[in-house]
Amino acid sequence: MPKHNFQRPEGRIEFIEINSRALTNNVLGDPVNRTVAVYLPDGYSDSNEEYPLLVDIVGFTGSGLGHIAWRAFQETVPQRVDRLVNEGKMGKVIVALPDCFTALGGNQYINSDVMGNWGQFLTDEMIPAIETRYRVRKGRENRGLFGKSSGGYGAIVHGMIYADYWGAIACHSGDMGFDRCYLPEMPGVLMKLSEHENKVSGFMNKFNSGRKVNDLHTMMMLAMAATYDPDPEAPWGIQLPVTMDTCEVIPERWDKWQKWDPVLMIEREDVQASLKSLKGVYIDCGIKDQYKLLFGARQLVKRLEELEIDHHYEEFSDNHSSVDYRMDISLPFLYEKLVKNNTAT
């Protein structure tokens, strides 16, 4: 029989609101009051049991709220977790699914003077808010962070610089190898901006005009600029790392992007120490990934092997799109690392 998602989750979904101080620095006009969906497993109300916490951060144009919504022929994250539990592949967990959408269409989950301090939001604000309301096991060794694409990037970077908050991470098709996944997009961005007098403001006005949205690749690159090299004084906080006429790389700007590339971040001693402290590091990528993220993943994994940093890496025969089924591997991995290897560090 074909798969369907008629069955409601066995547990229940609640919502909490966080009035964030960390996001007050965003210049996009994005709301600082943020919703986090929290999935509580079946039986939560019938016992005093405490559960590990998994946090789902999503890809560009997504929201955690989208992962609890009905989709044709696909499972929601709560439905997937229920099935994996019923199949005996993992135990019960609490799952947090924050809404981190922005006016530029997405998020890389790090601090930005334009986008907002999203790294701080997830760690200093969201985790305590959940711990005060729900029976989650305290301590970073009981928390896992997972995501795909931009969410995968957020997961691996949080493992690199926010390891004090997470016990294990899972990165599905995460952004890395910026010279291959971002720089090749720049000529197309400039050609699109040329339709608007080479102005970001003109493009954004057109994008937000209410007409058909068909420039998501351009928007994505603008969001990356506002994340990696934010300029609060520029229109929409955006300055590109290339010249507007000849598309030549501007070294000082591109350097700011590169300092956030996991392939280069791994060379930092503090990053290596953080990754070594984690109980689990999961990375995967499709061999047909249309953003060429496979090569960045291979570079990163090569260095992990050379540095003897424990990790689990898989390549699979698919592209970048509609690969949520990979959670069937990563979620049990996170559960096992958090629960079976639960030794405080």
C-alpha cells in the first residue's frame, strides 16, 4: 500500500512563545517574538519520565512549523519519530521545532548584525525556555541538534562553536565548501540584480510585491551575504563579495564569508576540541547534490579522519531535494549517542 500521513501523531504538539532579546539587533524588521513547536511523546502526561531533547532546524525558506504540517505522501517529523519508536529503532524523545524564518527567506543559525543573533537565540533562550516547561533531561549530553541544508549547516557549525550546549549533531547536506556552492551563483545574482538597476532594494521591492515568487536562488545568496558579511548600513544589510560590474571577488569581503565555511573552520584548534567533545557527529550528502555540497562534505570528512575526530559519514544516491527520509538514519543515531553513551563531560 502507498505511504500516507492520515494518522495523527501519537503524542501531542504544544507551542511556546519566546520574546527574544537576542533577535532585537536584526535590521530586517523581523519579529522578535518567536514560536517553538514542541512535540511531547505518547505517555508524556502519564509519568514523571524525563526525555532527551532533539531540536530540528530547517533549510532555506522553511520553518520548524512546516515540519509539523500535513504534506502529501510524506511524514511530519512527529509522525516519523513515532514510527521509528514503534519500529524499535529509537526511544521516545521530546522534539523542538523553532520558527526561525526571516524576511530574507531563511537562516544559517549563527549570529548576524543584520539577521539577528540566531545562535544565541537557540542556545541561551530556547533551551532554557524548554527546560523550564518540559521534562527534558538537563545538560548538553542529553541534547541533539539536526537539520538539512541551511539546517545542516547550522547543526555542524553549532557542533563547532556551541558544543557546550549540544551532545550530538546531525548534518544532512549542509552548506560547506563555499567556493563551490556559493561563488558559482554570483554571476546569476548580478544578472538578476541588473534587472533592478543593480540595486538590492529594487530586487527586494519586486520580490515583496506580492507577485509570483521565482527568484529564490537570488534571495538565498542575498540571505547568505546578510549572514556571513552583514552591513547594517547597506540596503537590507546586504553587500556582495564580488564587484557589481565584472563579478570579481573582493578579497576582504570574501574572507568574511570563508571564516564561516566549515571546511576552513575545522582548522581552528577550538573547533577541533569542540567536535571531539561531542558524543556523536553525523554527516551525509547526496552524490547528485545540485549545489555541489558533496565536495565540501568530502573535504570536511577527510580532515575529520586526519584529525581522528569520531564521526559517521554517508553518501547516498540522490540530490539535495526531498531527502527527509535520511532522518530514518540520523534520528536513531542521535538517540543512541545521547542515551547509550550518556556519560557527563
